[in-house]
Amino acid sequence: MRLTRCFVDLPLQPGAEILLPDDVAGHLVRVLRLREGEACVLFNGDGLDVPATLTRADKREVRVVLGTPVPVARESPLRIGLIQGIARGEKMDLILQKATELGVAQVHPVNADRTEVRLEGERLAKREAHWRSVMVSACEQSGRAQVPALASVATLATVSAQLPIEGLRLMLDPEGAETLTSLKPAPGAPVLVAIGPEGGWSERDRSQLRELGFRGLRLGPRILRTETAGLAAIAALQALYGDL
């Protein structure tokens, strides 16, 4: 039987007994109804799964004792970075969830000319925290023990400081000159894929991306929605050069 996996932002030392955070405790005890003596799996993003056994499970607190960590080899050999024009509401959640399941290594949300959602201050902080929770949940479900890096929201003019220096840089463009099979990534080098928001990249966006070394990539004869395009590109790259 597959054990429940939960992310905890805590050190996980073998043999230690730890108090679980309220959200994790509530999920295990109130939702899944686990009791003392039952097992689960914890991870904190360092690439290890840690078996755990509940030693206390009541309304006041939930404690577990930790077993021996187990290395998890579920990260793709192809390091894919997604530069995603911010999409509205559930569309952005869907993109982040499925990109995580497909093995993306990092995500860079960007404000483009045609971005319909503008986030600032406290609203931005809450949204970024929500996006990270979506990615954590996707790791719990998919078996990944490393949570993809989520960069702070940036503009195309400032995102370059967050990007790796080396690697293949592609922007989805229905009129792009390149195809996935014509651009084989160098072994070990990351691949960055830039996806526009609902309205697509503007001409100014395209110019900025070209200045950053991005090449136009077409996936086929059809124009894909923003919530489809990046996922299709990641899946195709994983099938051609990764681990699908």
C-alpha cells in the first residue's frame, strides 16, 4: 500500500521525534484519520523521503518518530525552467501543478505587456505563497522529493538576473523558425521555455526575449492557450530528451 506523503519545512533527522505543523497534522489525523502507530512519509525538499510513525495523535498535537531517510530518484536529467506569463486564477494553478508533475526544475512568473493580472504588495506575497503550496501538493502527489524553485515575480526586463547563464533558451511562437527536434539540448545544460500570458507575447516582449537569447519555437500548426502551451512543450521535451 502506498503511504501518504507530506511536505514539512523542518529538519528530518533519523530517530528524532517531531511535532507536526498544524496543516500537516490536520490532514493526517482529521482528513485521513490516521492514529497512533500508523505510518506516513515526510519530505522537506532535500531529495529524501523519510518514513515516520505517529506516536501521538489527538486534538492538541500530532507527533511522529522518524525512520531512516530514503533517497528519491525522480528528478529529470533534463533541467527545464518555465518562464510563465502570469495567467488568471485557476489557470496559473493548473500550469504550476502540472508543470511540477512533469518534472520542471524551476518556474519564473513574469509580468508581460499583456498580463491581465497585476499583483503587488501583500496580494503578491499571498499569491506567491499560494503558488508554492500548489507546487508542494503536486510533489506530494507525484512522488517528487525536491520542490521546484519558484522565483519572485519579475518583468522581462529584470528576469535575466534570475536565469542560469548557460543553456538553451526558447520562446513559444507560432511563427518561430525552430522546432523541438531541431534544437537538441547540450547534455547537462538547462532548457528555458518562455510562455506568454493569455494575450500572448507583444512585439516588445518578443524583442526583450530575443535580446536575452531566446529563439522562437513553434510546436505545430495550432495556436495553444497559455495553460496548454507550456505543459505541451515540457512534455515534448521530456519525451525527446528527458525521462518520459
